[in-house]
Amino acid sequence: MKFFKRIWPILYNKYFVVIFVFFVYILIFDNNNLIFQYRLISQLNSLQNQKDFYLTEIKKDNESINVLLTNKRNLERFGREKYLMKRDNEDIYLFIHENKEE
């Protein structure tokens, strides 16, 4: 009971009420409230993960480009497998394997 007797005048203090209302407004009703800040932080983390993924993909692609441009045999193999390119005196036969579902 002594606790409530001490706190009661503080709760009715006009400065306390104004400060409390200000903090509630900032935390909940403001454009930059806590929920909005949480969403921004989660979006930032997601974008950071995407950035890391794309940087690793760029590194892999640069390595494969380097391999293709330095070795003529690899370039020819890549063109044949990926884009079905052929020499003038060659024929290409495609074998398509169909998956049979039981």
C-alpha cells in the first residue's frame, strides 16, 4: 500500500503524463514506430542476403567466363552442350528421355 501512495502523485504529475503520452505516440502512432522499424530491419537483412547470393553468383560466372575464354576446347564443348551448336559437316541427334511415372 505504501508503494501506491508513493506512485499515485507521480502518475498525476502533468510532466509525467505528457512524457508518457509522448513515448506512447512515438512507439505506436508515429510514422517511424517500432513495427515499421522492425519491418525495415528484416527487409534490410533480406536484401543483404540477396546481395551476398548475387556476389557469389557473379564470382562463379566470372570464373567460368575466364575458363571459357582461355581454353578453346572448353568453349567449343560449352557451345555444343548448351546451345546445340555444330560444325558445318556434322549432324546433331537429340535423345530425349521421358520420365515414366508409375
